[in-house]
Amino acid sequence: MHEGSDSGAAARSRLGLVLGVVGAYLATAFGLGNLYPFSVFDMYAGDKASSASRVVARDAEGHLDEVRAWTGWSCDPWPRLDLDACQREPPFYVVPYINREHEQYLSEHRGSPDGGEVVDLVAKVWWLDASGVRSAETCVIASCRARRR
Amino acid sequence: MITSPWSGASRTGLRAVIALVVSFDAAVLGSLLAKASLGATSLAGRPALLTWLPGKTWAVTLVTGGTVVAALLFARGRRQMLWCGLALVGLAWSSESLTSAMGNPYRNQFAAGVVLLGWLLGAVHARACGARSDREREVHADLAAAALLGATYVAALTSKLLASVDGWFDGTSLRAVQLAQRPIGGVAEWFAASPRLATALTVLTLATQASGLVYGLGVRARALCGTVLIGFHVGVYALLGVPYLENTVLLAAFSYPWPRLVRRLRGLPPIDDVEAVMPPLAPRGQLVAVAAAVTVVALARWGPVPRVYTGAAHAPGEGRHAARPDALVKSVHEWGPLRVGSTFAGWRLAELRTEARGATLDLVRADRHLSLRVEARGSSGRAGPFDVRSASVTHGATDLPFAEFAGAGAAVARAIDDASPDGSAHLDAWWSAAR
């Protein structure tokens, strides 16, 4: 052990360490999948998406807003946001964890059935192509009552 | 020459930042774990070790507290390898327990674990090279930790390119992700209508993530690539609203010569760029290191790992296509090799619905119900727990133990594979025949 002077062999040893741990991490992650702290970080690596969707609230005048812009939700039956209600051809792109967060928000912000105003929970679906947004549509998931926050 | 911006200086500040990020993650994971319970979103095939912790406040408090204490002792500097290893085990247990309960890994918390793993590997390497003290060992620990932090971006890039090269290069996927992630109206829809901008940002994203490959290769590489990667995280937050705070903080800590900057601001004399230089690993040590790496990689690839958990079901689910096409959903009696009334490992096929991308099977046994979905392999970009060479077979949300229906899933997959002699399931042909 010494200080300061850096032999070529020592430098190569450090390079070997850096390349070795990087190579081993990548090979392990792609062999294993995901097990902390190994991951292939494939969060947005799905197949090519040509559509997108987002669950939003639609008031009586047709204005679209975020679910979180409303509170005191009352729906009968209580909606599931797995979008099975929106049966379209072809299927469209969703980010399930966002819908789960919306479900959680709705559950935590329930209200009485006779309060607020009529609000539809809808999925807005966009169809994309090379030039931009080809078309967009909405699909009603549930008719509810809620009040603006 | 492979050196660090911290060369010649005490790395106490660097360890303190790592400990801070580890403690923050441990606290976040602990608070979520204490409230978590195993339910419909829980992952199938999870090891028993991971089902024990969720919801047990006292146990979660112990694990979280232990992780934080280990991180703080690591920051203090003595016995770094021990405390680093314990903090890593604590974070890993908490993270995987939460993932198994919630169905989603929290990837922004992987950076802390990656850095701890790198620090540990680097310290082991330095020790094998003859380093006697923690101060000497952390020279290599710093290098390996930074290199692994960079490797996570290479993994993300590789995953994107393996999944869909054209989808990522033309920017459509980025526009779709942005629309789905951001609040309705405003910037999101404007961006969706700007394919050229999306393509430019996509190419920039891929190039930025590629820079992770050289991140650990020296002081300049760290400063340059670190700045680019921090900019990338700021951009992702602005565009998608997805914060990667831990990565950003760790990149900032590893990328810049903080000890020198601080001394300059305080008007103190500069630090000598003198640092312990370990001799290279002896040939025997090199052999052991290579053998260890090959063994770990081989075990990861072929070892007795619960792959239903680490592979298929562990995938986060983003990008899944939703909804069955109404016009195409049709209840049928027969679809390819599957027939209503047949049994699969004791489960009777009660209903069979064909869809554009495959089929859904409703199976019953006594009063228990199970839903399986069959798709062409790769059509969803995700692997399933019962995948065969020709098709992906996944199960719907269920409270049933995985072992109870694993045989049925495997039997269905086998039937499909047997009916696909060329290795390609002719789902479209089966679907057409079923009409």
C-alpha cells in the first residue's frame, strides 16, 4: 500500500473493478428480473403504445377535470377503475398504478348520495399517430355525485 | 485514470448523504409497510419471508429502525462493510415485502440499494487488494458504487430497446406515457400533438441513459454524465411528474468535488490529490472474483429463484393494454385446443371468451373461481407466470394461493404449446375459427 503514485497495474485493477461490477450487475438483473437492488428498470419499456388513457371527472356541462379536483364521491355501484367498462377496439394503453391511486382517492373521499352534483367518472382515450393525436373519446365508467374541492 | 471527485479527501460527507437517502427510503417504506396488507394486488409466488412483514407495525418499526441505525453507523465510518451490508439487507427486506404486498416495486428507491451494493463490492475488492483500513477500502467502494449507479441507467436503456426499438425512437410511447401520467389538458395534450418534439426528447432520453455506461470512469465522466443525468431527472419530473429524488441526490453527491468546493468557499488551502493506491488484485484473487461473479450471474439466470415473483408477476404493469374490444368479445365453446368442460389440473373450464388479443378462461373448482388470460407471446410486452414459447398465460387478481392454481395455469399453457408445433400459437387462426 502506498500513497500518491499510481501504477498502470493499479489503474487497470480499478478499471477492472468498475467494468466488472457493471457487467455483473447487468447480467444478474437481466437473468433475474427484479429483486432489490437488482432491476432491469423496465417501467416504461412496454411494447409500442399508439394510444393513451386517463380516468377523469366530467361535470354536467361536459368539462373534464382531475378526479382529485372533486371530493365527497358517491357512486352506485362503487366503480372499479380496471376499465373493464370501457370495451373498445382495439385495446388502449393504461398505467394501472395511476388508476389504483385514483381508486384509493375515491375510497378515502366518499360522500353522501344526496350531496354535491352529478359527475361522471370517465376514461379519456387518445389515439395517437405519427402526426399527433388522431382522435380522442371518452367512455363512462360510473355516474356519481361529488362536489368541487 | 479511474479516480473520484472525492479522491484525497475524507468521504464522510459522501457516506452521510448515502445514509440520509437510505434512512429516508427506510422511513417511507416503513410507513407504507405498516399500513400494507396482502390482498388482490399482492404478487403470486412471493416467498414466505416477504408475506410476514406487511401490516405488523412492531416488526416494521424494528426493521426500519435497524436499517436507519445501520445507515448512521455506516456514515460514522467504522466497520463500514458490516453496517453497509446490514443497511442493504434491511432495505431489501422492506422493499420486497412492500412490493409483494402492493404488486408494484418502488424503483425510485432502488438507487440507495444499488449504491450500498456497489460500496460493499468495492470495499471487498479493496480488502482483497490489501487495504487495511476503512479509509483505504472506501477508495474502491466509492468507484464501484458510482459505477453501479450508472449501470441502472444502462439497464433502463437496454430494457427499452429490447422491448420496442421503433416505439421508443419515434416518440409515440413517450407521448402516450405523458398523456397517461399528467393532469388532463394543458401541456400534456400540447405535447401529445408534437410528435417531433417527442421524438427529439426520446432520442435525448436514450442518449442520456447510455451515458450511464461511462459514468464511473473518472472525475470528468462523473461530472459530465452526472450533470446530464440530473438534468434528465429534472426533465422527467417536469414532463411526467415522476420524481426520482433519491437518484438526483445521489448523483449530485457522487458527481462533483464537494470537499474541494467547500474548502475553496471557506478559504482553506486545497486538498492534496493524494490517496491510498492499492496494488492490483493478485491472480488468485482475480480468479476468485471472476468465479464469484459468474456464479451469481448463473444462479440469477438458472438458479432456484422464484421466477414467478422476480420475473413475470413482478413486472409493474405500466403499459398494459386495457379493455376487451366489445365487438370482438365472444363466448365460444372451443378455441384452439381449449374446450369448455375440459379440466386442467382439477379446474374445469366453465367459460371461454375470445378477444382481439387472445382469450379469457374462467375456471372453477368447487366454489373457487379463477380467471386466466392467454395472449400471443410479447403482445403485451410482459412475461406471464405460465409463459411457454408460443403464448403468454397470466392470471387475474385473486386471493387464492398461487400453489392452488399453478398446476391449472401450467396445464393450459402446455395445451396451447402442444397445439403450436412450430412454436408460434396461431391465436388469430383459432380466433377466426371460433367466430
